Amino acid sequence: MRPLRPFNFNTSAELFPAAIRKKKRAGFTYRRFGTAAEAVQFAMEQLPTDSLNGAYLQVEEARFDQNGIRSLYESEAFPLPRRPKPAETNTDADAA
């Protein structure tokens, strides 16, 4: 069995909407990104949940569905800052 090679977040990527759309999802159409990291960040932080469901990310020959995109975003190797989770949005005033 070959070892898996590390994912390259610097490779260009394409984000595609769901193949079958029952209703128009305003604002989400095919989009190309300079890096896979930017595509993953956009998908996880800016797409509405219903738009992410059924969408896929194409990076070279690899395809990632909603769960794959989430795994990339949550990976320790993800190079961009992540949006804080709601429980992590404490201000400095809260700490005082």
C-alpha cells in the first residue's frame, strides 16, 4: 500500500455547485481559486449550508465533497486563519 501524499493547499482549485439544483441558490456558481486553501475557506466560511451540501471541490485529479472539504478545513495543515467558532468569540472585556 502506497503512503498518501500530503495535500497541497497551494494548488489551484475549482468549486462547483450541486449537480442537481431544485431551486436557484443565489450567488453560488462555479468558481475558480488561485489556491485550494482559499477555496476551502470560501466554502466553509461564506457558502450557506444548503449551497455547500452537494457542492464539490476539484483539486487536480482529486474531488472533495462536503465532508472532504470540511476535513481539509479542520486539518492541522490548513494554512489560513479560520473564522472563530461562536463559543470562541470572547472579547478582552470578558477576560477582565
